[in-house]
Amino acid sequence: MNVRFAALLAVVAAPFISAPAHAADASIQVVAAENFYGDIARDIGGAHVAVISIMSNPDQDPHLFETTPGVVKQIADAQIVILNGNNYDPWMPKLMQAAPRPNRVVIDAGQIVNAKAGSNPHLWYAPATMPAVAKAIAAAFSKSDSVHAADYAANLDKTLAQLARISQRVGQIRDKHKGKAVTATEPVFGLMAEAAGLTMRNEKFQLAMMNDTEPSARDIAAFEDDLKNHKVKAMIYNKQVSEKLTERLLAVAKKAKVPVIAVTETQPQGLTFTEWMLGELDSLDKALDGANS
């Protein structure tokens, strides 16, 4: 934990260490670290839950998140907390420790899918992740509020039916484009690309960018060579993160007429999780189709 974060945490957490439960509020209080998990929780819980998502601005770089007293208060009040885990949101366990609550239920996506330490942390882009998390959320709601268990079960069925559309779309892209080479500035979309059977290049470069370290001159040159010599059919980039190196590569891709697909780490406002994923998959499919012409 860095000094600045620790100092702020000590100040803002103190008033909430013994935060009382919402005895007068019949809704299950849920806090999701990221808004896509919050979206699924809201779909399953319906009117019986009150969901707050901490990371919810698709225009904000998620790596620059800083906690506030309001965030600590929300976590202190939460009966159920949902996080990505796998070191993607390491601030969340720290905040829960600073604002404890008896019998709080924690749903950790990384633990649910048995993600290996150091593996790609963008777990929601793996088609199998969200259905597994949805089932865990429904189980937690039913255990906390058995009176409405039938509602949660029915909503879970509807949610799983929607999520199945993502796997179906991935299968269609795999059938059409399996084995095609793509590249990316960060590994945000990596698990989805893997599920679609695509060959991902420049992974060392992507890891360096994700970890805020400078890619080697060799890795940068290899990336640019892939674009200039059309060794890749498309380039994927995280439009939430503004980097001079990313802008440089976008310019190289544009000049080389390599299709570019923009993705985000945060669910865009006005879209459901399924709509968000399908939109990006449609863009990928169109780009790969265009690369064939």
C-alpha cells in the first residue's frame, strides 16, 4: 500500500469502523467495485437490492482510482461486496478491512473462476466468468433474503440467457476468424480474443503498458513492424487510457490502414453488460471482415 493511500485510508475509515447495519432498510445493500458486476447484481436482485458501483465512469482511467470518505462509507454499509480480484482492484480488500462489517458476504470473481496469480486480470472479458459470478450473486441474495429466493432464481435465468448471447457471438467469430493475428496496446480484451480463437501478438508490450512500465525499444519496434507490414489483421486499444505511445501506435495503424477497435475497462453508461460486450464483438468482427477485403 502506498503512503498516500494508507494515510487517506486511516483518516476516512476511522468514523466507519463500527458502522451500524441498515436495520430500517429492507433492501440488500450491495457494493460492486466495478459497474459491470453491479449491473449483473441489479439484474438479479431487482427491487430487492440497492446496488452501488464504485468504478462507473467509462471516461476515467481506472488505474488512477483514489478512494474518498464516501466510498469507505458505502463499503462499511454493504452487506454484500463484489469485486474482480486477481489484483485488479487491490484497494477493495484494504477498504473492507478498514471498514469491517459482521457477516459481510464477499463475491470475488477471481476466486470463483480460480484465476491464477499474475494471469490476465480482466476476467469479465472471458465469456465463462460472468455467468459464474451471476450464479454466485443469486446464491448470496437467496441466502440473505430467502423470502424472495424465487425472484432471484427467475432473474438469474433471464440474466444467464442474456449472457449466453455473448458466448454465441464469440463462437460465430471463432468460426469465421480462428487463427487470425491481432495485436493490442493493453491486455484488456485478451481473454475475449483468446476465446474467439485469435492469435494475440505483442503480449510483452501489453504487459508493460498495463503495469505502467516502459516497453523496450525492441518491443515497440516489433509492434510497429506488425502494423506497417500487415502481420496483424486488427489493433485493439483501451480508449480509457491516454498514453503518448498509444497515440503513436494508433497513428501508425491508421497510416498502414490496419483496422482499429476501441474497448473499455468500464461499462459505458446506457448499455447493459451484454450490449457492451456484443458491441465490441461486432466491431471486432467487422474489422476482421474488412481486413480480408
